[in-house]
Amino acid sequence: MSMFREKISYVSKSIRIKLLIWFLLVALVPLVASSMLTYSQSSQELVRKQQESFRSLIESKTQGMDEWLDRRMSEIELAAKTETIQSLQPARMTPYLKLIKAQSDVYESVGVAGPDGIVIAGSSDTSLGVNLKDRDYFGKGMRGETSYSNVLNSKSTGNRVIVIASPIKAGNGNVIGLMYATVNFESLTYNFLQNEDASINITLVDERQTLQHSSDKDVLGKSIDETSYSEAYKSILKNEKKELGTTALTEAGVEYLIAYGPIQETGYSLFYSIKMDEVLKSSKSIQLNMILIMSIAAVVVVALAIYVSGTIAKPIKKVTERVKQIASGNLSGSTLILKSKDEVGQLGTHIQVMTDSLRDLIGKVAETAEQLASSSEELTAIAEESTQTSEQISQSIGFVAQGSETQAEALEQTSIAMDEMSTGIQKIASSASGVSEAAVTAVEEVNRGNEEVRVAVAQMNQVTQSVEGTAETIRSLEEKSQAIHQTVQLIFDISGQTNLLALNASIEAARAGEHGRGFAVVAGEVKKLAEQTGAATKEIADTINEVLQAIGKASTSMNHGMAEVASGVQRVEQVGQTFNRITEAIQSVNDQIHDISASSEQISAGTEQVAASMQEVAGIVKGASSQLEKVSQAMTDQYRSMEEISSSSESLSVTAGELQEMVGKFRLK
């Protein structure tokens, strides 16, 4: 540990090592930075190209699978629209279904089910009589929808298949059956998901989040949650992918690039994933070349730095040795001579000039220090005597000033108390005067309020009369509305009878045959007119009923309002009586306040005279105290000044001794 510290100390003190380090930093840091930038950019470009490649591959695969499934769907839809299939005759359909199966090896079976879900014809006899009614694709087909089933295991072949189903419609558009075909799912994955690169993992997830294809055969047929994948990868697989895209995933310290895209026809999602190390393989050679270049550059820079640092460090070392002698106090060394004329040579010349100047300066400082020490001792003795005299005078003045201050404070407190008493009495008188004025104002306001109450009673009586007239008008309106309602009911009855007569006329015209045709037209128009009249009459009746209900509510509200007005009149009259009692009480309080105000003014005049006398006495005492304080403060300041002079002279004496000691360390000869 100590050896390591010594090496660190040597490095930190050696300018040659520092120059070597700086040369390496200046040369290698840009090279390392550019190498890292080049590697980073090349890596990013490789990742970008891989992303584009994955996107193109996914887009090609998903489009191909969509087109492949769409062709199968179109074939079944087209077959379902033929007359042979629409006949639902097994004898006619069976050869046609076998022909369809024979034309393509992707179909394992083709069949037709009736509206009850029972298979009535097929490319093989094994499917006849099977009931498909509980299958999802059968329900969708009977609703007129063409659909795909989930991936199923064929009972006859054991292969994984999907069922394509299309409705069979009659000429009137009604669904009369279902045509279906089981497609070998392995042929779909064989055509589009064959993986020639073992480093790429291809995963196909159906709409139920079940893995239908993967490089890992152990997960086929399992749901995403049943696999041992990490939660992050499960989350990527679960999210519905409605468009092409790429993402990155770090799992167990390994980074993966993942691309995905949807298969529109089935709602499946296709995923391609690859380790990022596989993507960046080609960038490793770039990294190795960069390391080789940096190693060669480091060797060249070290050799150049050793040579340059040697030529720079040698004269600096001589200057350093000379500065060490000056630092130790030795100014008597030989003259420093350097051959170089650069900045280091100039530094050596200036140091020699500084040494000569410093030698002369130290000699003069030594002589001055001896004179300073002698003078500081004499000044210290004089300052001590002055300090003692100032302290005695300051104490005597302090006692006198303290007594004057006590008297002045007592007089000030008495004067303040008298002023406060006078102010309080004046406030009482002022408040009494204000209360008196307020009482007069209150009497006037009460009288006005009483007058307003009488006016309000008169206006409320007028309102009562107006409300009674309005109530009478509303009752009359209700009676007339009842009469209108009866008339409208009569019109409604007449329109009903007219409608009945028009119906009878139509019947009679029909019996009359060709001769009654014109009469039948007239009867029809009369019937329409009667129906329109009846409808309009019903609307009028409904409107009148609403008006009657509104009138009833208004009548109830008017009666309630009249009761409230009567109650208000009674309460306002009670308020008027209360105003009269308030007026009498305020007048009594006003008389008492006048007596209080007169007495307060007499007391206030006496207290003001006493306060004025006390303030004069307090002013005189305070003036004397103030003068004594100034004298005491001046003596205190003088005492402090003498103490500072004494302290400074002592410090000066110590400093002179230290200066002599320091000057003694230098060797001038």
C-alpha cells in the first residue's frame, strides 16, 4: 500500500509523467470517442436495417397468409352460391364437394349442413349425420356471416385444422344452410412460416391468445399464461397488434429485437424475435479494428511524449532546484544560467533577478525590525498609564448619569399616565357625543320606518284586492275551458262516427263493384279526413287538459298567496307597534348621555393641565441625563481607545520580534 502511494506521489510531482499522460489523453481521447461513435452508429444502422427487414418480412408473411386464407374463403363462398349447393340435394352436392376437395390438397374435408345443423352431404361419408349446431361458425353462418373457426384437432387425421364456413342463401336471400371446409393448418404454416435461420424465433398467436406456431414446440397449443415466458414477453404477446411495429426487450441480461404484425382475416398476430447480439455480429469486427488502431496510436504517442517531455523537463528541473534553495532561506547560491531562450529560459533569468532583489530587501527589513521593537515597548508603557486614569473618570460619571436616568424615567411614566387618562376621558366625552347623535339619528330612522310600515300595509291591502280579482278571473277561465273540453269531446265523437260511416260506405261500394268505385274513393277520402279530424281533436283535448291542470295549480297558488298576504299585513302592523316602543327608549338614553358628556369634558381639562406640568419637569431632567451620558460615553470611548493602543503596541512588539526571527533565517552572504 505504501509503495502504491509512493508511485502516485511520484506521478503527481513529475512534470515528465504529466506531459506523457496529457499527450496520451489528447491523442487517444478523440480516437476513442470517434471509435465509440463509429461503433454506435454502425450498431444503430444494423439494428435499423434489421428492423426494416423484419417489418418487410412480417408485412410479406401477413399479406401472404391473408391472401391465402382469403382465396380459401372466396372458393367456399363461390361454391355456396352455385345452384348445385343451393339445391341442398345430397345426390347432386356430393360429387361437387368431392371435386372441390380433389382440386386442392389443403382441404381435408368439404361438407354442407342443413338449417338444423346436421351434415347432409360431404366429400367423405364419415362426416354425414354430424350435428354442427353448437359450433360458433355454424351460428355465424346462419346469421349470414362468413367466418373462420379456431384451430382444432381433426378427429379423422389428427392434424391441426381450421374450418371455413359460408352461409347458403336461397333466391330470396334467406339462409337455408351452411357450407364448410376444413383446411389443414399445417399447410398454412408450412407455406409461410418455414424458418431457415435458427437464430430467429417465429411465433403465431391466435385471437384466444393461444400459441399456434413457435420454434419452441413445447409451447404449441398452450395459452400465453401457461408458458414459462417472462411477464414482459407475455405482455408483448398479449397486446392486440393492429399494425406493423417493432420493439426491444431485455430478458435475463439478454436484449432481443421483436417485430410484430396482424393477420387481418383471422385476428391472429405474428411475431419475429432475434437476439441483439446476432444483429450486431458484423459490428464486432469493426470494434476489433478500432482497438488495434488505438493500440498502435498509443505506442507512437508514448514514444513521442517521452522524447518531448525530456527536452522540456530538464531546464525546468534546474529552475526547481534553485527555487528550493530560495524557499529554504539560502540566497547566497551561485548564479542560475540556462542555455534555452524560450519561456523556461526566461523564467530562470527572472528567478535570478528576483534572488538578488530579495537579498537586498531582507537586509533592509532586518534593520527596520530592530528599530520597531524598541519604539513599541515605549508606547506600551504610556498607554497603560492613560488607560487607568480614563477608567476611574468613566466610573464616577456613570453613577451620576444612572441617578438622573431613574428620575427622568419616573417623571416620564407619570406624564404618560396623565396623558393616557386625559385621552381616555376625551374618548368618553367624544363617544358620548357620538352616541347622542346616533340616538337622534336612530329616532329619525325609526320614525321613517314606522311611516314605511304604514305605507306597506296599504300596499298589501291593494295587493290582496288585485289577487282576489285575478283568482276570480282564473275561476271564470277554468269554467270556459271545461266548456271547450266538452265541445272538443263532441267533435271527437262525431269524427269517430264519420269514420265508421266511411267504412260502411266503402263496404257498400265494394259490393256495388265497378259502379261503386267512385263512391269508394270518396268514402276513402272521407275516412282519411275523419281520422285526421280525430287525431287533431285528440291533440286539442290533450292541450286543454294541460291548460285545465295549469289553471288548477294557479288557482291553488293564488289562494295560498292571499293567505300569505293577510298574514304579512298582520305582521307589518306588529312591527309598527315595536317601532313606537323603540323610539321612546332611545329618547331616554339620549338624555342620560348628555349628562355624561358634560362631566367628562370638565375632568379632561384638569388632567391636561397636570400632564403639561409633568412633561416640563421630565424634559429638564432628561436633558441633564443626556449630557451626562454623552460625557460618560466619551470617557468610555477614550478608555477603549487606550486599551486598543496598548494592545496594538504589545502586538507590534511581538510582531517586531517575529520579524527579527524570520529575517534571521535567511543567509545573505
